[in-house]
Amino acid sequence: MAGRLKAPTGRYGGKTAEERQAERRRRFLDAALQLFGDTPGYRNTTVAALSEAAGLSTRQFYEEFRTLEDVLAALHLQVNDWAEQAVVAAVAHADALPLADRASAIFRAYAADVTSDPRRIRITFVEIIGVSPRLEEQRLARRARWINLVCAEADAAVARGEAAPRDYRLPAAAFIGAVNGLLHDWSAGWVDASLEEAVEELVRQLLSILRPVGWGAEG
């Protein structure tokens, strides 16, 4: 299909066209979270099945999206936005804490949000992988945002004298890779540990990056 169908305009049922469109979009994304994030998964879902789960028609689907890949792309961004909002809020609340406590509070906020719903983990770490070059670019772009956030927090810690001065881009990328891998493996049951233990291990890794062995001994 070359493009989306034109949605109806005007007020209906007490709602504007924009309000109805936002509601339809939300219902499609809610249905996608269930079908893509659980059973049958993105690759085994059809437009008809998604529309039925949303309680809407396929015509309404094409008024909002061109393809199911568009839905997955929007859902992936939404899940990441939820986690980012949780982290930004934690950063604001933990600003006055010592480094170890601040790092722990921020990362626990991220882990609590991502793991609050197993479907979010599946969207973030499983369903998005290998779909298309476009979604791979989106996935890496969102990963870069997380790397930038870690670097910003690390640089702020350096400025406060709490962390070793260095270029943190490479270690931040390695840390984000560890986060993705461990949380995926934990959610899949491949790690014999509680979520609390997994989070504590990742916080220890982050602190060891910021404060390597021997750092501060001279000062």
C-alpha cells in the first residue's frame, strides 16, 4: 500500500478527529504490545489479527499505519520512552546522593520499568532484532541515547571528583551491551539469579567502570 487511508474528520461522539485518531493509535499499540510481546509474536501476527485484538477494522489500521513494521517501530519507541522517563525522573531525585547511591537509584529505576512487564523486555530485546535495516537503525539510535545518558552521568561524576576522568563512550557502550544481554537472559530464565541480584551485579560493573582499581590512590 502506497500510503495510509485518509481518516474521517470532524467531531463525532463528543470527540474531535484528532482525539479519535489518538485513541485508535493507542488501541493498536496496546494490542501490539500483547501480540508482539507475547503470543504469537511480531513475525506471526497479521494485520487482521492485530485489528481484531484492538477491536478495530483493518481499514482503521491503514488509516494509522502502512505496515505492521510501522507498528513495531512505534511500539519500540514507546517502550524506550517509558524507560527513559523513569530514568530521567530518578536522575532528578537522586541528584544530591553520593555516586554509589545515585548510580544504584538510577539503574534500579530503569530495571524496574523495563522488567515491570515481560512484554516490554521482549519488544526491546527480542522482537526488534533482525526485522529490517530501518528498525536496526532505530534500535541502534535508541541504544546511542542510553550511551549518551551514561556518558553524561559519568562526566558529571568526574566534575564532582567522584569518578576517574576519561572518555566514557567506549565503556558506556560496553555497559549498555551488558545491560541488554543480562536483562534479556534473566527474563528468558537463562540466569539463575533474582532480578535484585542481576541489578546489583550491573551496578557493581558500572561503579567499577567509573572508579577503576587504583583510582584515587594518588590523591
